Amino acid sequence: MTLAKKVADRIRRWPKERVFSRFDFLDLGSTAAVGMALKRMEDAGKIRRVRRGYYDRPRTHPLLGTLKADHKEILAAIARRTGMRLQTAGSNAANELRLTEQVPARIVYETDAPSRKLDLGGRNPIQLKHRPLREIARASESSRFVFAGLRAIGRTHITPERVAHLAKELKPEHRRLLLRDLRYAPAWMHPHLRAIAAGEPKSRT
């Protein structure tokens, strides 16, 4: 099987929204050879370039037409290529967890890499804010996401309804991880995290 066929087969097995770079194929061949294979696929319209060095498969919606690449997928591909760690910042996490209806004006991620702004084609650039590695790498990704959301809401605004909402929305495996990662959360979160993990509301403390 040729390198081009191997690259194409792998892309077909991935979810269509996945963003990738030539560094996702290092086990198949050199970056130069993979880059040439991707360029030929782009020229043939089988994949599209969403950012220099990054691609996805074109997706369309019957009403919306051609869909843009998901910024989360682009960031995930950049993280795989560079090795940087990412964590959704507090207000964004709270919104995505539906703990608040307030939509943040900016999309912000915390990272162990240097702070910078990424223009991914949206209205506003995505902000990457540096945080020490020890504050990002310890807990699991899903637990860090919950910690960030609760921290943004604030201890005095964590209601039984919000705890019950998280207990219902989180997958069982993610609730179990909350208990494993309890040591990495502030002490004031512990009663709420235990209640979320148990699947029941906890009164404000």
C-alpha cells in the first residue's frame, strides 16, 4: 500500500470534524512525504487547509452550507503537534457546562506554553494565557474542566440546582474521576464535588 493510500485511509477512519497535520502521520513516513500526500489531497478537494499546516475534511450543512472548522479541533491538533497542554478558562468552562447563561466575550484557554493570541478565522482571536504546568497537568482533563467552571461561578453561587445539573450531565466515568482528583481541587469545592460524584445535590456550604 502506498503512503498516500495509508494517509487517506487513516483520514477516512477519523471523525469528519477532526483537524490534523502531517505530524499525525509520522509513523507512516517522513514529514516531507506526508506533506506532499496531503497537498495532493487538498488539490483534489478531498481535504481543505484550515490553517497553515492544518487540514480537515470539508463538511456541509443543508441550511448553513460549508461549515467552518471547530476551534477546539484546531487547538487539539496544535496541542498534539507542539506538546502544549490546554485547559478551558473559567468563564468559558462555566458557560459550556451550562452553569451560567452568560456568554463570554472572548474564548480563553490556559496553557503551559507562552501567552499569545491565535487568529483562527473567527470574529475575535482565541487567547492563550500562560499558567504553570503544575496547575494544569495534575488532574484529569474532565476534572479540570469542572474545577474551572465552579471556580468561575464562585463558592457563594454554587447552588443545589447547579450541583444536581452537573451530577446529571457528567458521564459516570467523569464523576468517578472527580473523586480521584479531589486532592487537586480547593477545599471549599470538596463537598460539592463529592455530591456531584454521588449523583445527588449538596446544599450550599
